[in-house]
Amino acid sequence: MSSYFTDLAQQYIDGEWRPGTGSWDIIDFNPYDNEKLASVTIATVDEVDAAYRAAGRAQKQWAATNPYARRAVFEKVLRLVEDREAEISEAIIAELGGTRLKAAFELHLAKEFLREAVHLSLRPEGRIIPSPVDGKENRVYRVPVGVVGVISPFNFPFLLSLKSVAPALALGNGVVLKPHQNTPIVGGTLIAKLFEDAGLPGGLLNVVVTDIAEIGDAFLEHPVPKVISFTGSDKVGRHVATVCAANFKRSVLELGGNSALVVLDDADVDYAVDAAVFSRFVHQGQVCMAANRVLVDRSVADEFTGKFVAKVKSLKAGDPRDPSTVIGPVINSSQADALSGVVEQALAEGATALVRGTTTDNLVEPSVLTGLPADSALLQQEVFGPVAFLVPFDGEEEAVRLVNDTPYGLSGAVHTGNVERGVNFAKQIDTGMFHVNDGTVHDEPIVPFGGEKHSGIGRLNGDTMLDAFTTQKWISVQHGRSGFPF
């Protein structure tokens, strides 16, 4: 495993593996045991420029390549992921502390999105639109934007890098990928290696491992990329959107959430407990769609709470390499410290800890809190870790108000014995996605994915990839002769 990380601990620019020329290194640690996995000398502004210039040069020929030929590359990448699934899984476990269950979940979704990318190459279609001018033919072409900059997060780095990289390439663009500093291999250079081995022409996909302390806003402000696809926090997303707008670039923002899972009075309580525990604690709660808040009708609150607490107490925390582990480490010590602070703040505000997990290094055991004051800021924010807030409510109207009482609007779920009651409830929630009788954590390759309010701008997946990574061009043809007034 160590040599695997060492081999990929470089920059990948213009089809070449090379060291960065920065004056310091990003150290890649295993968050569970703090083993040093790799050391990457960071990329400078010059290397960011070289990566974008390479993508710009390579993109012209790639866009002119027959889409059936482009499609073959993604078929090969998919086969390579299938062939290397075991080693990619080990890399996910080592670099981001994902459990074996989480690694399998991420790889399953990644393969589904690659299958969709195979078809995406053939999706762009042109149109002929009528004209009020005699003899004129209006053609509307769907063309690549040119170059796309992708910034990916640490929680699902393999999936969420591929989710923008593969469609952007499939649609004829060049790409420069900047992975998160905590996941430079799984979220960055591993993907470059897969595409290189699949025969993607050099220069089309570039990976720069760097930090804003070194490059500032150079990745965003560079004149070559026309679209920046960013997945991460709303705080950073606001900055990305501002810089992009100032530089006349399109931004696609997949940001944080404060999702609620709602249990109505006619819900199947046992099933709702299972859905809620998964929705809050999958990958240690480090998921934008995770159920931060579990809202329960007061009539079933005692039954639900007892069963929820019992199930949470049964979750095994520990070494993510152990197949029986459900809760592995969070990504780094600052995240672990922040989560301890959340629990302490909640208790100071008067909450009761039904479960209070301990924190050892980056291993944060689950906590379940109830009785938080209705005006607590903690109920408004995203908590990126294994801390659940149980909130009772009286009736649907109050539940709708509580779910919407947050700056975020990404996902959510409602449990009820009446499906149409659930759909009616979902229609009243200000989110991009909402699920009836299921969990809050879902992603499918052809369904529009994205949020409202502070949870993002734009959508990804399926046909929405065309809106994200292509543009429309009008070319008119005058078959006769136009008349001009002078």
C-alpha cells in the first residue's frame, strides 16, 4: 500500500508525472493510525497555469474526435476500476478512514456514474429552429465549454471527483482537477492514472495537488477554464461563486446540508429507526446529505427514541480495516475537535446526551442529543460527523416549519404509512431532493442532484450534465437573400 501511494504522489500535468516546484509538501496521513502514506510537493501558480494551458491545447482535438471514439475511453476506465476494485478499496480505507462498507458503497456508485459517462458522449443533440425571416435556417449546436476546473472534497473523493471529471471529458472538454489536500491520491492522481491507462490523450486531464496558501485564487481566476465545478462547504462555495462571477465563469456548486429525517405519527417505527441511523452515521456522518436532525412526532417519540438509542449504541467504532467496524475515524484532528465542541456546546445550552461517545485521536464515537433549545444555532448549521439531534414535534405543520428552518436545502426524508401523505409533505420542503420512506443519503446517475438555498447552485447527473459542461451556439444560414434597410 505504501508504494502504491508513493508512486502516485506527484503532479500530473500535460500527460507527464512530475514533482511540484513549491517550497513545501502536503503530507498524506492515514486518519486512523496517523501513518504517513505519501508526501507531495505542492504545485505552484506556474503549474496551475501549465495544467490549464495543456488542457486548453488538448481540448480542441478531443472535441473534434468522434464521440464513439471518446466513449471507448470511459468503457476502459470502467473495466480498470472493476479490475482494481480491491486496491482502490484499500486506498479509500487508508486515506480517508472509510470503512469497508463505505468503500464498497463509494465504488458501486463510481461504477454507475462511469456507466452513465459512457453514454453521455452521445447525448448532445442539435436543433433546427424556425425563423420569421424567409430563407433562414437557425441551427443550435450543443458544444463543449472548453476547459473545466474541478475542486473535489475529502469525504467521497473518488466518486465526487469522477462525477464531474468523467462527464466533462465525455462531453468534449479538457479538465484540471484539484483534489482536497487530505485526499490527494484517491481524489486526484489515482483518477489520472486510471484515465492514462485507459488511453485518454495526454493533456486532457491534469491533476494539481496544491493549497490556497500557495496559489490563492489562481485556480479560479485563470482565464482558460469556463466552468468551475466545486463540491464542499457553503462558506468556500460562496467565495468560489463570487470569484467566478467576477471573472465571467459559470460555477456549479454542490455544497453542504442540514438535512432532516422526519418520522410522522403513522410511520413504521422500526424501519424509520434503521433509515435514520444509516442516514446520520454512514461514513461517520461526513456526508452532505446526512440527517443532522431527526424529527419525531411526539406520539411515537418515546418508542422511536428508545429503539434509535439502542441501535446507535450497537454501532462498532474502531479500525476501518475491520469488516465489522461501522464508525471509523473522521478525516483529521480539527474535525474531531470541532465535533467535541458541538457536543459540549449542546450540553452547555441544556441538551441531554442520550448517548455520549468518547473521542480518541480522530475516532469520534456517536453521540445522540435531545432537548436542544429551539433557537440553538446548532440546529441551523451542518454538523459533519457522528452527532445526532433528536427533535420532537406536534403535527405535520410544525414538522414542515422545523425542516425548513435552516439556511440549507439539500436532502431529507419523511416516514409515513401513507405514501401520498409523504409526497405532499415533501412538496412543502425547500430542498433540491427529498425521499419518502427511505434514508436521506442517495445519489443516482440520471436523476438531477443538487440543492437549494445555501446548499448550492446548479445540478449534476444525467441530462443536467449537458447544462453544466456544454453551451449552446446559434448558427444561422440564409439560403436566399436578406433585405437590408440601407
